[in-house]
Amino acid sequence: MLALMVARLGAASRRKVRGLGSLGRGLATDPPGSPDAAAAESPAPLPDSEPAAERRRARKDPRGSSVLLFPGQGSQFVGMGRGLLKYPNVREMFSVAQQVLGYDLLALCLQGPEDQLRETVHCQPAVFVTSLAAVERLNHENPKAIETCVAAAGFSVGEYAALVFSGSMNFAEALYAVKVRAEAMQEASQLVPSGMLSVTGRPQAQYKAACLQAEEHCSSLGIKEPVCSVANYLFPDGRVLAGHQQALEFLQQNSGQLQFLRTKALPVSGAFHTELMASAAEALRKVLRQVEVRRPEINVYSNVDAKRYMNADQVRRQLVKQLVAPVKWEQTLHEIYERTQGTKFPDTYEVGPGRQLGATLVKCNRKAFMTYANVEVTADEEDDDDVEAKK
């Protein structure tokens, strides 16, 4: 039944969705009004029928190029997407999303309620679609940024948006995989009380040792197989630790002796990117076997090891492993922006809600941050009037 549903979504949406600029790399790079962009409005052939030479983009000179960063869960807010609806294809993207998800995602993004938008099952699809809608705005206002893009990376669920942008996955099929992923992670979160803790530490802080102490504390409370580990590497001395709730409470209560400067519990439902998500892996593995995956046409970096994807099988494997492995975001930024002295940095665009990835970039590489910009997903008063007039 699952295979039939995925196949139906893929077949029904390819004709409709592959014409959308950001949903196929070859189409996204055509400036609005160009002959190739006009041709994209007609039904495109299925990916397997496209010659390999046409699917592969020529390697670009890194000078004068761009990098796109896609945010993850936690960046969402009520009202996101309002500033994107006037751009080509965005309403159609949300329409396809409604078919895939079975509910009105656009209404949830624009109107909330906030507690419902924050839920994992809604938040991940919302961030995914809004991020790709932000690409449409960037393509409309600055098509060169899309055409000269040489690399993309996404934080957690943002990696799926990066893969769609790169031409590795189809929009509707990737969204369905995100839906399955979010539902499985939500179910895994409900098995034991768990969470995530953002930590900024002193240079001498030992995060793994702190997690071991927290696990020992949990064991003393009678918790079998306690989990506490680094879930996100954000920037130097910035980590997110995740695991059993009692472990996180221990870390907060002993933050001073653990050399933590600041700790903050994150508003998420569970310990993402730890072994407590293991029960979600099979559902995601199963759906990824049934969606079409191709090698990315630009460099896309895996959260698992901060290395670029080389083939479709690697994409499938790493996306499953990502559920239980830490997000190596700091290492990914070093990999993307490493260059010899005197080499120019690319323009960097954060496409999606919030500016959290920009905040990590400035702490990892100030020179790279000098050419950073955020693609706004909200609207000013004038835009709001336009949106109301079109309803």
C-alpha cells in the first residue's frame, strides 16, 4: 500500500511539480522570462528519461559563486511564508503539499496555532516547504544566486530541502518522506520522556564526559540503557545535548562544575539525533527505498559526516543514519568554506524561516559571514495587502 501511495504521489505530481523552478535543479537555474524557463511550463519528461549529460551541471569556479543553507526544526514561526505567496509557483507548492499531507499546510504556517505548528509532525513539513518557497523568491529576485550555486547543506530536515534543490529528489516524494520521518520521530519521542538541551561551554568543557556522568546518574535512578549524547555540533563551544529527561536535568543542575556557561532546554518533543530515535529508522528506510533518488547535481553535504554525497545509495543510507547520529553542522561549515588564504568566499543565502544558520556561521567563520544574507519569508504591510486582495 505504501509503495502504491508513493508511486501515485510521484507520478501525479511530477508533471505538475517538476515545472516549479526550485523543484528541479535544471529548471531552477533558468532566469524568469528566459526561453528555457518558458519551456519549463510544459510537462517535463520523467527524470529517468533525461540524458545524463543534461542532468549533470558543469563544475563552477568557486569565485563569484553561491551557497544555500536550509534551516531545520526550531526555526518555524506563525506567519512564515506570507512574504512568499506572490512569487511564481509558491501557491502551487503549498497546494501539492496539501495533497501529500492531507491538511492545509499553508493555513497552519500563516495562522497557526503556534503549539500545533511546533509539533514535530507539522513543523518538519512546514519548514521543508517554506524553505523551498524561499528559493522561489531568491530565484525571482536574484536568479544569478541560483545559477551560480555550487553547494547546499541543510540542518536535519533541512537536508531534504537541500537535496530537492540539488535535483537529487522530487519535491512531492521528498515531502512524503519528510511526513513519514516526522511521524516516526514523533512516535519515538513518546516512548520515553526525553528532550534536547542547548549548551554553550567554556573552552575546557568536556561534553562527552558530561554525558557519561548524566548517564551514570540515570542508571542510579534505575533507568535501563540511559541515553545522553551530543546531538548537534553547532559552533566552537556550542553543542546540543540530548537524551533522557533526567539526564538533561542533571546537566542543568551541575552546569557550573561541568564548565557550561549557558544551558537552555529546546522546545522539541524528543531526543532527536540520538539512539532514542532508533525505532523511527525502519519506517524512514522503507519509504526511502521507494522514492526516486539521484546523485545531486551540486555539492550537498551530509549531516552525518560533513562529506558531500557521491551517489544515490549513499543519500538513502545517510538520511536513515541521520536520525540517530549527531548533526555535524560545525564540521559541515568548515568543509564548505575551507579555502586557501586570499581566495574569495561565496555569497551565502539562508533560505527558510529564521536566521539561526547565519548565527552559527558567524561563530564558525566570520569572513564567510561577511557575504551572508537571509531570504525573508515574512511580509511587510504592503505585501499583506496584496495577499489579502488575492484571497
